[in-house]
Amino acid sequence: MASPGLVGQLPTELLFIWHTHRIPILFTAVSVLAILRLALYYRRTREKISTSPLPLSPIEKTVVELRPEWLPENTTLDPSILNLDNHAEESTIVAAPLEKARKGPKTVKGKKMRSKVSKTAPTFDHKIDQVQPLIFFQSLSGATERYATEFAKIFSSWASSSSSSLLSPQILDLSYIEFDDYFISPPKSDSNVKYFYLLLLPTYNIDTVLSTFLENLQETHNDFRIDTAPLSALLGYSVFGFGDKEDWPTEEEGFCSQAREVDKWMARLTGRKRAYPLGMGNVKGDASARLEEWRVGVQEAIVEITEGRGLGEGVPGSGDPAESDEEDIDVVEDSDVEVISRKLVRPKKTARVDDVEDLGSMVNSSNSDSLLPIDFTTYKSKPASTQAPKEMVPITSPTHASLTKQGYTIIGSHSGVKICRWTKSALRGRGSCYKYSFYGIASHLCMEATPSLSCSNKCVFCWRHGTNPVGTTWRWITDAPDLIFDGITQAHYKKIKMLKGVPGVRAERFAEAMRIRHCALSLVGEPIFYPHINELLNIMHRNRISTFLVCNAQHPAQLAALVPVTQLYVSIDASNKDSLRKIDRPLHRDFWERFCTCLDIIRNRRFEQRTVFRLTLVKGFNMAEEVKGYADLVERALPGFVEVKGVTYCGTSAAGTAGLTMQNVPFYEEVAEFVTELEKELNARGLMYGIGAEHAHSCCILLADSTRFKRDGRWATRIDFERFFDLHEGKVEGTRLEKGEDGTAKVVGWRPEDYIGQDTPEWALWGNKGFDPRDVRVYRKGKGPKADAENAAEAEAKKGNFKLVEI
Ligand SMILES: Cc1cc2nc3c(=O)[nH]c(=O)nc-3n(C[C@H](O)[C@H](O)[C@H](O)COP(=O)(O)O)c2cc1C
Ligand code: SF4
């Protein structure tokens, strides 16, 4: 044991050693750290080099025949004939997450949402409480007063004919009331009477009562003696603005600016109780129609309250008057964790499958335990095991938790739907995705869904966070297509409704969004993997919903059997076999043969439907030196269009493992350079593709076959969707001809040329960047022309080139 004296001396000893040897100690520590860093750096560089593609290998041009094993039509239930080989799933089966799930599933997500919703839960007891609507207006030259009086009349007659818990509305002129009586707290009255505010307001860029009203709202919010949300006892509120688009054509130029301000301050004062999006009408145009639309929406919101459902689930609106681009949207995504009722989409009984196209036998048979997995990859003499099918994404699995966390709603056990960021952006008037610029698809009318969350690739840039099930066979319990359709559309509408309180959502777009017009079957997973994809597509077309289907070029049989869609895509992630293996990491051993066969199918079907190559460029993986290879592929399949898009970095660990970093995301200029080279290469081969449109905002450029999609010298890349449905329904005749046995030509269907829409708009053409001028472009902090100008000025200042600026 050390004596107390020695112990007492220890600090002094240590101090002495430190003073004597501190330089060598410090030097050694710094050297060790530097060596460690160097070692790490060297390792990373090596990994990166090893993932870059091999030099171009020419593609094989031999036509690949469809093999029997790729054809589901030829499969039967006799295991000895099927000779299944499940090799590919051995390392990737969905059973693994299932096992984990049983040990201890994480179910925190659902609870989290409830707490958020409960914060905004209605304070209305529909059995005893009553709603008192108050209609406020302000008017200088009388227009708003006329609109408000007419509005109140219609609204009153509706109120008197609806629920008894709805009182007759009162109309109040802001010029004659004491603001403090209504805007510091709701009026005092019978405790069972709850208020709902409607505000109909013009805008004046001069001092009027409205300016005083706005100041008052702001002061109330900022008054430290008053609660910051003193109007939170209101059941809800909504604002409608009247403005003049002739003199104030856009919101930047001041259209309805005061109504927008009032809307924002009311959001704060009420604690985010925007019951319906801000409506805006042009008094020299659409004011009456917009007001009518808004009235219907507001009435629906009030009905929800009187029925005890409060403002509905989701975000009641951000109260922050200084809106950021995504801040309020993120809240929605976080809270978006509900799952559409399982009962809704669970198939009654699952059947044995003789033929994947044979829907009836699949859904209705009573023996659910005997579904056989069918492997389309290879044949082997080993008979298949007759395992009972499982759910692809069981509700208790981590995959389910992970997907719902990412904002997906899982329908049944293998389908998903998600609101894409462009849908939100379009609802707020901030621009649609490139599909609007190229084809005329407004993003707020578009649903993004997939009937199969599972895929047979594990692409390095996939945003699935490496969590989705993968496999080469469909061996899961299969949900019926009509139930999937009902599930995804209901979930989509529900998600749209959740956005009604988000600042900036436009009432007219919100109303339009309640009718889905387009479906992008491209979310995650492989849609044609779902055995009843054709039935699902037919249901969509019957509902006049257009279909953009993206497949991964790994399922030739299903591709060959697919009914014509509005636009058919194949993902072309590499130009040669080695590069494709590295970037898509396919599970099929014969992935290259499958890929090439799919190209041949696309070529064969190019006169039936619009066909598209989608290239996702990843710097360091599939760009450099590959232009000729891609041109070979285009020459082989002759698609109508080639969409070239820079990869979006998803920052997942899966991407990290694959060696993908921000450095692999190409700049728009690099994508543009690539496309220009590809165009040149194609033209040199006599293939007359040209750059038809661009959407710089999403780093996407469109090459189109000018012999088919140019009309009178102008690009015509847009789609006439109504005509597509009319062709489908046989209301108009197509022009695709085939020679009959007697040698005469007969109409056998339609061609893509039969449903070409309007000319590509000027703003979307090459060189014009592709942002619809009617929308407002919102830049993230530190981005955009203003930031560029500021940065340039700063750089100039640093160089000493000062200039006078207006202050
Ligand atoms: C002096 C003046 C300024 C205006 N400023 C705006 C404006 O900044 N933004 C806008 O959208 N409309 C503006 N307007 C149009 C009015 O908002 C619009 O005519 C409205 O219907 C007037 O309503 P009222 O007749 O009820 O007063 C302005 C009109 C006037 C006469
Ligand atoms: S097309 Fe795609 S990106 Fe555009 S809105 Fe639809 S789902 Fe979103």
C-alpha cells in the first residue's frame, strides 16, 4: 500500500515530469494523430478508386430472346417443373428484419404523432358546444363589402340548414369594431359558444384601417403582458384576400399582400389554427369563383368541427410570420406516421398462383398457406420448399417503422404512398417538378406511389436508406389491386388535407389537389414486381389518372406483358455491364441479359406508348467516358425521350458504404455538358435527338426524338392527358395500323403521337431554365441570385473594389 506521504507527492511529481518533458510529449501526441488521419484518408481514397467504373465496354448488340424462365406465363405450380432457385435472396430475405422485429419492435412512431396531434386537439365538445362564425371584413371603395354581404347570405342559409350546433354567422366591419374586443381574446359569452373567425380583406398599399389592424395584431402578439397566442381559444380561422392583378400581377409585386400578412399574424395569435388555406381572388378576374371555392372548403372545415373532429389531423398551420422554405413542411413530415387501416387493404384470402397475370385465382382461393414463390431468375433441379407466404413489410417490422418515419404510408403489406416535396411546393405556388416543364404534370395533382416496396436491385443512390426488402421472387402475401388503389388514394388525400394549415398553401390549388390526375409509379421498389400491376393500371386509367411507370429493366417478362401506360420509363443507371453491376448492385445473376432484353422490349413497344430512358448521373460512377455507351443503348431501344438527371444525394449510410458522397453529385453545368455531348454523339449516328426542355431547379434535362416530338419546328413534349383517356376508352380512334391477313391495314390501337399535347412552353425550352414564371421561386438561405449578388459584392469589397450602394 502506498504511504500517504507518497500519494501526497504524486501531483508534484507529475507536474515536474510535465515541465521537463512537455515538448517531446506534445510532439509524440501530434505525430500519432497525424499518422492516424493519414491512414484514414488513404483508406477512403482507396475505397473510392475501387468504386469508379472500368473503362467503357461496348454493349453486346445481339438480340436477346425472352427466356422461358423469365416468363411467368410458362410457370406452373408443379414444383418439380418450376425448379426454383432462391439463391439470390439468401443474403437479402425479408425474414431477417421480421426476426428482429419479433425480438423487440420499435413502435414509438405512432405515439409521437399522437402527442403532436393532441396538442392541437379540438376543444369542442360536439354534444354540448356550439360554433359561432364571425365574418370580419374591411372595405374602402365597397367591393369587399359587397362580396362579404353576399358571402354572409349564402353562408347563413347553409348554416341554418346544417347542424344545430352551428349558429347563424355575424358579419362585422373592422372599421367599426374595437379590435381589443375580438383580437386580444375571443368575445366573452356563454361558455358553450366557441368562435370561428372568417376574414375577408382587400389590400391597399397606402395607410388605411387595415394598416392599423395589422399593427394591432402584431402588437398584441409582441406584448409581453399578453400570452403570445391569446386567440388560441378560437376553433379556427381562415382569411380571403381581394386584390387587383392588373396592377399587382404577382405576390412579389404586392398582390393581396395585406391579406397574406393578416393570415400569418392570425396563425401566431391563434396558436396555428388555420382551418383552411388562405384564399385569394382578383377583383378584375376570378374573385367570385375563388371565393366560392373557399366558401365550400371553409364549410367542410366547420362540418368537421361540429362533428367533433376538430381541425383534422396534421398541421394546423405554422404561426411563424417569417416563413422559411421548409420549416413548416418538415413538421408535417415528422408527424406523418399514420398507417391506413390494415383492415381496409388486407386481402380476404390469398390464393395459389398459377400465373401471375391471373388475378382471380390469386385473390379468391381459400388456401392462403400454399402460395408458392416463383423465381424468375434461374432453374435448378432442387424442388421448392412450400413455405407459407409472408407479409413483405409487416406492421411490426423495423422496415415499417423506418418507412413511416420517412413519411410513407404503408398500404396493406407491400404498397406505399408518399407526398413528394414538389407536391407541397406546387400547393404553395413555389413551382412544380420537371414533369410540369416537360410534360404538363402539375405536381399538386400528382400522387407518388408503388405497389411493391421490394426491389431486385440495391442501387447505390437509392433513397430507401437501405431498409427496404429486396428479392428476386414475389413470395409475399399479395393484396388485391382495387384495395391498393383505394388505400393509396385515400392516404394521398389524407396527406393533402394535412397540409391545409401550412402557410402559403393556396386555396385554389388545395381544392384542385383533391382530385388526383396523375400517378408516378416510381417511388421506391419495383412496381412491375407486383403480380397484378396491369389490373392496378387499368383501375387508374378508368379513373382517368395518368400513369408514369418507372421500371428497373430487370423483369423482361412483366415488361413485355404490361398494358400500355401514359409514359413508360426504364432506369438506365449505367452504360455497360460492369458499371451497371457496381451502381445498381442487382440481385439477378443474369442482370445484363435481362437489362438488354428490356431495351429490346422498349424498342418493340415504342409505337404503342411514350417510352423514356431515365439516366441518373453519379459523378465518379457512371458519367465519365460513358457517353458512347449510353448512345449505344439509345440506338438499341430508340426511346421517345431521354431524361438526364443529376443524382440527388440522400446521405444514407447505405450510400456512404457504397462510397457515395456529395462529391458524386454533379453540378448542373456538368449535366448540361454531358447531355450536349450525348446529343452530338446521337446526331453523328443519324439519330435526330435534340434537347427539348430543361428544369435546372431539379437538375434535369430532356432529350427528345425530334422526328416524333417536334411539330412545325417547335418542340411538343407535353401530353394531352384527356385524349390519352379518350383513346383508352375508345372514344376516339388511334392511328396505329397493322396489316391484317388479307393484306389490308387495320387500326389496332393508338400511338404516342395520338396524344401529344401543346407545344413545350417557351420558359421550359433549352436555355430558359424551365421554371414556370407564374410560380414564385424560393431559394434556400445562402442560395439564389440575391445571395450570388451579395457574395460577388463581398468578393469585390475584399479586393478593394468598393462601389456605392443605395441604402
Ligand atoms: C390605392 C390603392 C392601392 C391598392 N393596393 C393594392 C395592392 O397593393 N395589392 C393588391 O393586390 N391590390 C391593391 N389594390 C386593389 C384593391 O385591393 C382592390 O381594388 C379591392 O377590391 C378594393 O376593395 P374595396 O373596394 O373593398 O376597398 C389597391 C387599390 C387602391 C385603390
Ligand atoms: S412527378 Fe414525381 S416529382 Fe413530380 S410531383 Fe409527381 S411524384 Fe413528385
